[in-house]
Amino acid sequence: MDVEKLYAARLQAARARPYLATALFALHLVESREVPTMGVDRYWRCYASAAFVERTPVEELAGVWVHEVSHLLRDHHGRGRLIARELGLEGPAAQLRTNITADCEINDDVYGDGLVRPAGAIRPDRLLLPTGLLMEEYLRRYRFHPRDPDAAWLDCGSGADGTDRPWELDPEGAHGLTAQERDAVRFRVAEGIRGRPGSAPAGWRRWADEAFHPPQPWRQLLGAAVRSAVSGPGAGEDYSYGRPARRSAGVPGVLLPSLRRRPPRVAVVIDTSGSVSDEELGSALLEVAAIARAVGGRRDQVRVVPCDAAAQAVHSLCEVAGIPLVGGGGTDLRTGFEAALRSAARPDVVVVLTDGQTPWPSTAPPCRTVVGLFPRSGHYNESDPDYRPETPPEWARVVTIG
């Protein structure tokens, strides 16, 4: 195999996409007569066919290098196994579909600007699919079509779909990267993309942001935020003269109260404006039940305030299903904060479940605040096309829901 030609192509790929250089040079090259063209396994070993290298120009080989390393950086092997399990896909046909849709995610914006698209590279428009989607979205839409008979020979290895190939080395084989080394390479590449965001396509910038801020299990995060707030210093504490403080002995004739611990009180402000869907309101009720469990099951300590442009009645939590979530208009959760803090038993924690399309109080309330934020891709036009929502204030602990 012409190894020098392959290495020259890799150097050209690194010059065209300098932010991928760390990943390109982390790949270990393995010659194979069984791989159709070039492919990668999950352990960052790149397999190449001598015949393919001989007949392919250096400029196209550079594009193949970038294509193969993109499968590994975007974790197509891990994502491919998950989506195949979710959709019940198995067998060679499903494996090929996964490989093709992973190629679509890469090929829609990876070429150009000094990088030649290899002959036969599958693009979404060739399959009558929109551009800019993820592998999972393409896989749900794509079926084999007479327009793409050439796709049957595609095989980028287990690095593209998570299924081992006969021509791949064992996991314990030579020159494979450990899980920690693979994560380190991804982090270095993401760091390079974020450092020079103008030089990378939108797909790579989105990937880099997710690499730095991976999706989190929001239910656990929201529950942890509420538990942390209700167990913090001052929450659920009050003075009592029923048991005098020990310091009273040092002040003759003066009776000092002692601190006692009581169950923390929580006020839940639920955004019921027109921008919040029925599904999200249902999710909010589930979270109210989870919040009651986070405070030890004391439903009597939880108050619910439905609020759109004005706060509705404050409800005690007896049965979650009995809470009327009245609203449907505009949004101003400041009135919800006022209603929650005006109640006879002032809360120790205020939890707000909202899409964020609201003005916020100008000052922090005299208690901890947790915001469960329903995600939005853009601004919501409630009445003004130039409307832009404020971001949640710094004094609130924010957890994105969903």
C-alpha cells in the first residue's frame, strides 16, 4: 500500500481543517484487503484498502480522512447502537441504513473550502432529504430508493454504526485508544473549534458546544436543585420560645429563643400562558409531585401558583390532579412571585416551571429560587414580532427540562 500517499492526504486534510488535526493524527493506519475502501473501528484504528488508495487522488483521500474521523468524533458508533435498539433495527440492511444516514450527517457541510468531496459521497439532497439534520433524524426518514443503488457498497466500519466487522482487530489489539484517550481527543478538537468558531461549519460548532456541555439528566438535576435548596442554611428554620436557647444562661433575666427545624415550605409557580403547551403543563404537574417527594412527602408544605399575565389563586397541594391550571394569555411571572411571597406561610424555596418567555423580578426574592426551563429553539411571538425574552436572572438556579 502507498502509505506515503495516504500520509500526504492526511497532511492536506489537516491543513484544510486545522481544528481536526489532533483527531486526524490520533488515528492508527492498518492495511486491510477486506475493507472495501477505508473504514474505522471504535478504537480509532483506520483500515485502508491498497487498491482504493492507488486509484484515488490525494485530494479525494484527504476528504476521506476527514469523513472517517468525523464518524468517531461524533460518536456515531454509540449513537448508532442506541437508535437501532430504539427503532428495533437489526441485520445487514439496518447496518447499511445506519451507515448511510451517518454519512448524510457528515457530508452535508464538511466539504468545500479546500477539501474535495470524494466521488460517490452520499449527500442528503441526493436521497431527497433535507440538510442539517442528525443521523437519528435521517434514519427515521430514510428508506432504500432506486436513486441510490451505489450506496450498497458503503462500509465505514464499526466506527460508523457500532457493529463490529470481520476485518477489524480485536478490542485488545494493538494501537487502539482507551476510552480516556478518545475523550481527550474529542475535547481537544472541540476546544479548537470553540477557539476559532468562524472557521468551522455550523454542524461542527453545534457538536463542539455539546461536547463541552453534554445533555444532562434533567429530572435528577431538578430534583437535586430542589433538595439542595430546601436543605440549605436557613431553609425550614424558625425561632421558638418553647425551648429556650442555651445562651440564655449567660444573660440573666432575658429569655432567648432557640432555632428549631421545621419542614421547608415550597411555592411552585407554573407558567400557564399560551406559549406553554398542554404536554408541558402535564409535565409540570409531574414535577410538582416530585417536588413534594423531595421535601419528605409533606404535601401540606407545598403551594402551587398558576400564572400567565396575572397570578391565579394559590392552591394547597392535596391531589396533583385537582390543581386547575388556568391561563392561556400573556406571561408575567412577576405577579406569580408576588403571590407566592404574599402567602401567610412565606416559602423557603420558590420553584418556577416556565418556558422563560417572561419578565423577571428586578431583585432576588428573600428565599432560594429554582427555575425549571422548558426549552425553546427561538423567541416566541406573543404579540410583538420584535419581542425577545429575558434570560433567567443570575440569582436563580436554572435547570433545562426535557
